[in-house]
Amino acid sequence: MSSKLNILAIYTLEDKEAVVRLAEFFRESTNTSFWHKCSVNSMEEWNLQTKSQFNKTDVYLLMVSNTFMHSEFVQRIEFKNVIDRYKENKSTVIPILIDKCPWNVDFNSDDYNFNMQELRVLPEGQKPIHHWASQEEGYQNVIFNLERVIASLTGEEFQIQTKVEEKDSAENLKLDDQITLAFNQKEIEQNLKLEVEAKAKLDKEEIQKKQEEVKHKAAAEQRRIEKVANEQKRKEELRVKEEAQIKKTAEENKSKADAEAKRQLVERNQQEEEKIRNRAQANKIDSEPQPEEAANSKRRIVLGLLLSFITIIGIWMFSEFTGDTSEDSAIPAKTEVPQIIDSVTLDTAQSNVPHIEKEAITKLEIGDQYKGGIIFSISNSGEKGILAHLDDVGPMSWKNAMNIHEQLGEGWRLPTFEELKMMYNTIGNGAANSGEFADKLYWSATDYDEYQARLIRFSDGNTSYHYNKMAAHRQFHVRAVQDFNR
């Protein structure tokens, strides 16, 4: 380092007055060059002014204020270059606190962390100039400490002069009458040099100690942060994994439940169709006479007509021989034929009676009330279907809902998820709500997974609900159903 120090003041335009005060001090110095021509408000102009001086600077004075800490400069590469030179022991950095501001903060870099607390912050006690009893005292404290720092860096002492103002009893002395007292220059220089060296040594040791403490604390804090981050990452990964497993299990159970419900529905439809075909075949057989029965009927009719004819011939011949021509003798013959014919006709009529009675049964439709319930599902033949109870029950837990027959009677049960959807679409809010359902959630007997059952909200038909089926506090409405056959 040369004997003449290059000092660069870095400041914002709002703190120019403080720089002017320091410039007055450095103007009297013969062993320093003080650069302060441009503020950092205009970085382009600042760069042009300081580019040639930047790497020659021995001491950077940071005029730290609220405007400085919130300026663009502290985020730019130029600020990092200042700290880099300090870290490389190429320059000294001295923060000077102008007013109260957030100066004690960490500046993070790729290769180090920095805090102004590592530096020697002026004035003494890190008390901003504007917070001293008078600002003049604050500036004097800064100047005094800058003298000591510069002396320790150059190995030379500033010439110190003391101006004494005396008063006489009559009036104040004029400025021209002030007397400059010359001290023993050699003795003063020797004592001051020893004092500066001792202070510099103490300051250096104190700075090194603080730097080590800061590094130790920073390393410990970094380890703590990494540990917390790793723990949070591990928990997050575990949570995501558990959620994915739960979702996968739920989807598998839902697929199984849907497939089983579909299979059961197809099976019931097939059974219904088979029964309908069987009944239709049976009705066809009953309504059509068999070939053998038809032949027997024809033989009976022919035999009856033949006997009638023979009887009439016999009566006629008997009347011819006896001469009896009364009308009464022919009456039995006339009454025999209708009796035989009526018996044949009666047999035919009786064979059609079941068909006539069957057609007379009232046809049922969805929405009709039947056997204490309301029909929401019915087969094409109208002989088989499912009833919904006329009233809601509950709210109650799923466990009690599965035993609803104990409350309503044998045959009543909790509907499956598919049956509950059918109710919503036929007699619920999906239609005209003839079942008078509430705008509530209704339990189904279908599992969502091992611990949950599915529900439907009848206000809008939302089918995405599923709740714990084992928890007693989970209570929802129930609309029981019952199968019927006519």
C-alpha cells in the first residue's frame, strides 16, 4: 500500500451534506486523496467517474443511511466488488452511520456471507450521527477515528493543531488574535504512534475475533437451516408418498366397487329379462291349446252332434210308429244339444280366465306409491322393482344406517351407491323431487375404501363425498329401500 491513501466515498444524493463535511477534513490532509465527485443515484455516471479509481481505492467510506440501504447500489455487482476487495485484504471498508436504518443485515454471495457487523462501524458505539446530542459531536467522533485508522495504514501522523480561544474581562478576542500553541512535536508523534499501533493491534485482534465468531455462527446457522430443510423435505416426500398411496388405493377400491356394481346391475337385468321371457313363454303356452287337447275337443263336439242327430232320428221314427206327434216329445231332444255345446264352450272360456285376470292388474310406474313406499326402479314387465321409503331417517352413523331394518322393519335396507344415484335421478332433485328429499348428504351402502363409505348430496347430485364409516360423529341422512315382487 502506498504512503498516500486513496479514499472513495460511496453515498446517495440525500447524504451529500455528510460527504461535504468529511471533504473539509480531508482537504487539510497531505497524505490522502479523497474522491467523492459522484453519488450512486445515477449508476451510469458513477461508473464513469469511478471506473478508473475503483481498483486503486485503499479505503471505502460507506455513508450508510436509510436511503443507502434501500438503494439499487447494494444489489449491484459494484457493491459486491467492494466487499470482495475487503475479503481479499486489498482494501479497508468503513461504514459511517448517518441515520437509523437496517444496516445490520446479511448479504449472501455464492462464496461467502457478509454483514457490516464484521467491520469497524463509525461513530463509536454504532450510534448514527443524527442521533448524537449534536451532529457536530458525531462528525468529530468520526473524524477522530478516521485519523487513527489512516495513521495505522500509512505509518504517518496527521499534524495536530489546537486553537485556543481566550477571553478577557472586557470582550472576546478576534479570530486573528487566536494563538496556535505548538507542542513538542517529536514527543507527541512518538506517543501518538505508540497509541495508534496499540489500538490498531487491539482493533485487528477484535476484528479477527468478531470475524471468527460471525463465521462460526454463520456455519452453525447454515447447518441448522440445512437440517430443518432436509427434515421438511423428508416429511414432504413422505406426505406426498402417503397421499399418492391413499389416492391409488381409493381409485383401486372405487374401480372395484364400480365394476362390482356394474356386474351386479347387469346380472340383475339379465335375471329380469330371463324371468320376463319365461313368463311370456308360459303365458303363450297357457293361452294356446295343445294339439292333443284340440283334437279331443273336436272329437267331443263331433260325437255330441252325432248323438244329437241319432236321438232326433230315433224320436222321429218312434213318433211315426206310435202316431205321437205332440210337441212335448221333442223337447228333451232340443235341450240336449245346447248342453253338450255349452260344456265345450265353458271349457274353452275357462282356459282363458287366467289371461283375462292378468290383464286386469293395475300397471305401476316410477313415482307411484306402493306398499308403503315410492317406486324409483321397476322392470319392463312391471312385476319387480325397488321402493324408497316415504320418509328420511336420521341423521345417523353409517353403522346404524346399515341396520335400518331394525328401525323400519324387515326388508328395508340401506341403498347402494348406484341405487342412491337412481333415486336422485328419478324421484329426487334430478327430477321433480317427488320423494321430497332434503338438500343434505345421504349415506350409501357402497364402500369408498376400507374405512370410508360413499355419499350423495341431494341438493345438486354431487357424488364425490366419502366419509369415515366407523366414526360415530359422522352422521348423515338415510332413505331406506326395499325390493318388491308382484
